[in-house]
Amino acid sequence: MTRIPERDRNIMEQAIYLPMALTILNRDLTVIHNSPFKLKQPYLELIELTMTAIQKDLKEVKAYMSKHQLRVEQLKRDEAFTMFLFLYKGYEEHHNYFNPRIRNKVQELMEHYLFKRFSSKL
């Protein structure tokens, strides 16, 4: 049983997923720069604006975690699972995440940041 409230656990998970999304988008920028697209600029701008939005949210996540004494560290990774250490106000918890679940969550976040966040404002 976890001692971490759901809201704080969700924020700690964002501290895992958001940097991964940034890494993927950085790689995508490199691919687009090196690709034979005729008009690269719209793609580059979309990715850069998305990265800016993710970085803004990640900054808020980090500020919240710092203020509330929360920390997340990756302990180990294998083909199927990644283990994280969650430090919550002096308590330590180990959480195992199935790697395909991590990939799916990062994909959902990227979909949100790339286009769904615009439709939710309508």
C-alpha cells in the first residue's frame, strides 16, 4: 500500500514522463533537420512550441516537488520493467513500471501536447 496521495503520485509520474517526451521530441527535431522535406519550418515550429509547453509544465512539476519534498529516481531498468524510487516527505517507496506502459503514457502525453491541448480550449 502506498502512502503517497494520488495527486502527488501523478505529479511524480509527470516527472518521469515529461523528460522522456522532451527527449523524443529532441530526436524528432534532429530527424526533421536531416530529412529531405521541402518545407521543414512548420514541423520544426510545431515541435519547438510543443517542447516549450512541456518545459513549462515540467518546471511547474519540479517546483511543486521541491516545495513538497518529493523526489523520483530511476533505480534499474531491464527489458520489461523500470524501477523508480519515490521519496515522499521522508518515506521511500519502490515502484515498478512496465516499459510498454511508460511508452504508452509518453505517447498519450505527446498526443495531448501536439494537438489535443488545442481542441480542449474550444
